[in-house]
Amino acid sequence: MKQIPCNVCSSRNTGVFCHLSAADQALCNNHKTSNLYKSGQKLFYEGNLPLGIYCVFSGKLKLYKTGVNGRLQIVRLASAGDLLGYRSLISDEPYSATAEVIDEAMVCFIDKTTFFDVLRRNPQLALEMMKKLCRELREAEDHVMDVAQKSTRERMAALLLTLKEAYGSPILGGGFSLGIELSREEMAEMIGTTQETVIRLLSELRSQGVVEIVGRSITILKEKNLQSLIS
């Protein structure tokens, strides 16, 4: 697979690597690999030891943990500009989740030695990594609170609004098309419920004119109605 230069990455000027010098950017370029992954392919598995970090150039992925009786819990989604596997690499622990491609994804891999070499020479990069860790910790704490205190209906509304913020695009006549197609099972795994409950809740929202559904494609027609469910 042809290498993708770091300077063409959409997150080059906004991501954690944006402060790298030309020399360190070149070092990453020379020691990374770029691979195209099909839907359903895994980048890494929960329990395996990390050998480096993954930088998402394009596409969408899900990270999930396997619970009791093999039940899956999606802990986060990832798209262009996101880093994967860095927490386990920094803490020197096995991966805490499995990373699987949802949409065809182009992903770059930087080996462990190169990453730590660059990290040691760049205190600003270390600071940006710390900020990223803190943000993800806050998001995890918020999710725990949601599961503990919000009803399934509220969590469903919150999920749709979160997907709208991350992937939505406005449509003519008002509303937002969600730019990601998740199965009902995947949505259930994100909010901690059953596939049947997700189907029922989406059906209710559609009958109320809040959303429009065609296959896996969802369009939010009445955002304020969703907001009122969680306010």
C-alpha cells in the first residue's frame, strides 16, 4: 500500500501531532505504514499487547469490549484524525478493547520505538496526549453516569444527538442526515440495551416524525424533540 504523507492528513494542523518539527514529521513518515481495511476487519484485539499506535486517515471504526456471556459493549467510535491504541501503549498494558472497521478505513501505524522517540523529544506532544487522555476519561465518566441515571429512551436520544454532532450534515428543508450507518445491534451495544429495544424506540421516533429511517440511514427531522427527551 502506498504511504500517505502526514502533511496531507486532515488532522495535520489540529491533531496531537500538529506541533511536530519537520524532522520529527519526516521520522514518522519514514517509519510508518499505511493500510486499507475493509468493513469488519480488526486492527487489534482486546488482550493483545500493543506494538505501536494507529492514526485514522479516513473511514470509521468502533472500539468494543467483550463482557459476560460474550456480550459486546461499544465504548467509542473513531474516524479521521483519531488515534487508537495509545493509552495501552503508554501504560504498557494489553489493549482494553477491540478495534473493528465499520466503513472502509485507511489507517496509518507508527511503531512503538518511533512513537516514544518522538514523544521524548516533544514536551508539547506529551502535553497534548495528556489532554486527550483527560478528555476521554471525562467522556467515560459521563457515559457511566448516563447508563446509571438515564432511561433507555434518554440514552437513545442522546446517542442520536451525539452522532449528529460527530457525523451529521444538514439537508434541504431542515434536519440532519447522520453520516454513519450503524446496525441496530451496534446502537444497542453503545447504549447498553437490547436490539429489540432499539428497534422499538426508533420506530416510535419515526412514527412521531422525529426521525426518518431508510435501512440503516437515519435523518433527524426534529432535533429539539430529541433534546427535550434528555433535558
